[in-house]
Amino acid sequence: MIGKSILNYEIVSLIGEGGMGSVFLAKHSQVERVVAIKSLLPQFMSNNEIKQRFKNEASTLARLQHANIVGLFDYFEDETGMYLIMEFVEGMALDEFIRDVTGPMPEERAVPIINGILEAFSYAHQQNIIHRDIKPANIIITKDDKVKILDFGIARLLGDSNHNLTKTGTQMGTVYYMSPEQVQGKKVDIRSDIYSLGVTFYQMLTGVNPYSGLTTEYEVYSKIVKEDLAPPQEIYPGIPLYLSTILKKALEKNPEDRFQSCEEFLAAIKSKVKVESKPIVNSVASKQETIKQRQIPIQSNNLSNGAATAGLVLGIIGLVFSFIPYASFVGIVLCFLAIIFGSKGISNIQKNEELTFSKGKSNAGLTMGIIGLIISIIVSILLIFNLNYKDSDGDGFIDSKDKCPTIKGVYLYDGCPIPDSDLDGILDDSDKCVNENGPKENNGCPWPDSDGDGVFDDKDGCVSEYGTLENNGCPEYNYEEEYIEEPTTYKTVCPYCENTTYETQYNVTWNCGNCRKEFFSCNKYETGDYGIHMNWINDGTCDCSDCSDEN
């Protein structure tokens, strides 16, 4: 078939095969429109009944113009085959979509999809067409979750005996999705499609076909006719209560007890209320509870889930405490309790469907408890680490080993600052005499008295000769007892501290033995003493009798 042309459409590739036909991808040779061409398998070209069903599908699709039903562009028949030229839809069959993409669908995704399916079949039913083979494999889901209905091969026009190719007692459809009346070969109407839609919706919400575990057709037939399906929450607990009651009504054994139209089915979903139904059979406990014959709001004011509320409150408080350093330990306890109560709230909901309204509280409490517990543990670990390894003064010594934790210190003194033991202003690490007060000029040691004359060396003009304080530590001579001719001396007075000495030279620079400052020795104009300030030299004024300071 690849490469064959049918009505200007060239077949490009095989898309899939079914029991009666194959589906090919084809492209128009002129306008490049891409289509799907369904052809009857060659071995059935001699079977008039099957050929009539194929034509019936073409006739049915030609009557249907809906956004959610695959469109028919043309029909062609010759001696080699029969062909439906249809809209090509990119997407996945619903059964593959459930198996490979979503698993059990959450309410927010399942409801828009089933609404699209119900709208399509509502339109088909208004055209008096019953599909009779509704199943996930005949429903395509596009990449943006739009719906396309396929395969109206065994669809039947209501009240049209000319197109009724089956007799009473004959089963048509896929067994897993058949209604009880289909299984029994009874006359079917649109309510049979509603049952099949119910099974499809059940599979969407739970992720499994309710009959897939059975091994023989007899077991499937028997269960369809005699046994109610297990409540969907037993398979997937997250299904809301109102959807569970809607499924129950759609899957009633007696057609009179089901939704009587797709519009009614659709309205029940959109209203989000529990619907009237016969007693629900619990397959586990075999217990029946009567649902009143009226619509009941989901939430009952007389019911409460204390565990859910407690979990939510504890979760909020615990989450707040988790961010407070010294309260994070309390946060751990509160968040742990929130997790316990949140889990208990969820357990209560699973045991009593009437508490479904508190599901949000339970989940919120459980989530905040888990988040708060993680944060509390992290904050507590950081707090313990900080207490054990804190260095308050930033000197590199943790407080637990720092003898002076609030004052920056050094390693040699266990984190304390270097002391000044003798209080002389020189720290002990630079003081050569840590126990004696001394000046910085002598490295913290007191000045010595080298000649033992009571005049410290810093003020002793004759450090190696015993002298008197009056003579700046120099010895005094008795000139009457000396017969040695003494050289001429000049009374030299320090202009800074007025320390007086007698020198044998003048017009020279001296260093005062008392104040350690330099001065120029010359005969001053004013007093005749020798000695002027250094800053008087070369100042433009004669300060010495011979003006030697200006020479």
C-alpha cells in the first residue's frame, strides 16, 4: 500500500492495524494536506456484512461535525478496496496516555478530558447515533489535552432498522467496557454508551481497568452483570467523594438507574455534588449505606476532622518556631506533632468519605510539618555548632577555649591580650624588665647607676666616675690641694635646661648630659655665659660676642 494513490492522496506510511482494517498516513499530491486513510483488509472484501459495517462507519462520520470527533473528508471504493479519508490527529490513545504518561489522573486533569468526551457523545446522541464500542483505545488525547473520538464502525442509528446489522442476543463491542445489557445481548440505547463512559472514567481516575485482572470472558461477563465495582478510593485514595458517587451512578446495572443522558452526566461533574444513587456496596466490608434520594453537598456542617485541624495549626506554629534559633527545638516537637495529626487526618478521610472536605487541611498540616521539621533540624544543628565553635572576639580562639572571650588576644596568652605587668606602658613581649618600671628608651628597664654615685646613667655626666648630684654625677675637684695647672675653663650653660658645666673649649657644639639636647657653646652677648640654642645659628643675628654663630 505504501506509495499507492487514492483520490490524489499518496500513502506515505502505516499508522496502525485493527481487526478489520489498517490506517495509513497519506498526503494530498496538490495541496499537501495530511490525512489518515482507513482501509478494509483485503480478506474481508468478500464479506458483505463487514463491508456494510465499513460503509456504515463512513455514513455515520459523514453525519457528525464536532470538534471532538474525528472528521471524514471523503469515502472511496473500488474493486481492490474500501477507504475512509479522515482527519489526521496527532496524539496518544487514552489507554496509552494513562499507562505511559499520567497513571491515575488527578481531578484537575481528568475532569476537563472527560468533559470533552461527554460533549462529543452528547452531540452524537443528539444525532441519534449510539457508538457501542466506547473504550480508551478509541479516544485520542492531543498534546494540549484535547479529545478526538474515533471508530464508529459498529455505531447504530436509533430506530433505523435498515442499519441495524446485529440482532438481539448478539454482543458488539469490547468486553471490558460493555454494559450489562450489551453482555446479555439485549437491546441497547444511549445509556449503554453512558455505562461504557463510566468504565472509561473509572480507568482514568484509578489508572486501571476494573476487569483487567480477570482471566476469562465468562468471569468478565459475570462481574459486569452481577457485581458492583469496588469504590475507586480503594484503588486510588485521592479520588474526591463526589466523583466516586458520579461513577457509581454511571455504572448502575439497571439502565433506569444511570444518568439518562450525557448532559446529565456532565452537569453532575460540573456541580461537584454527590448524586442520588442506589446503596453503594463496599466490596471489602460488604456493608451497604443508604444515600438519600437527593443531591447532598460534599461538606457536612455536622462533621469535623479534628486531627486535620490540629495538624494544620501545629504545622503553622511549628513552621514559625523553626525559623527562631533558640526556639527551633520547640519547632521540632510541634512539627513532628503536625506530621502525626496530618497523617491521622488523612487516615480519617480514608475511613470516612464524608470527611473529604478536610483533605486540604490534612495535606497542608502534613506538608508544613515536614518542611518545618527539616528547617528546625537545620537551624538547631547550626545553633549547636555556633555554641561549640563561636569566636566572639574574632581572635581565632573559640569561646570554649578562650580565657578572654570578649577581648581580642593572642595564642601565647590563651586568647587574652598581652599584659603590661609593671604598668610602665610597655607590653611584656617588648619589655626586657617585665617586673620593673622603666622607660621605653631603655626597653622597659630602669636606668642603671654604673658608678654607684646615686645619679642614674641617663643624667650622669660621668657614668664611670663617682660624682655628686650637684655636679651631674661628676666628681668635684679641690683645686687648692691640686698643684697641677688646670686648663682654662668656660662656664657653659645649656640654653634648654640651664644645666651648667665648665668646659675647656668654646665655639663648638655640645650635647647636654642632662637633657640630651645639642647647643652651640660661645660667649653670649647678654650674660657672657657660653651656650646658645641651635636654632639661633645662622639666623641673621649675632648672638655670640664674636658673631661665631653667623660664620
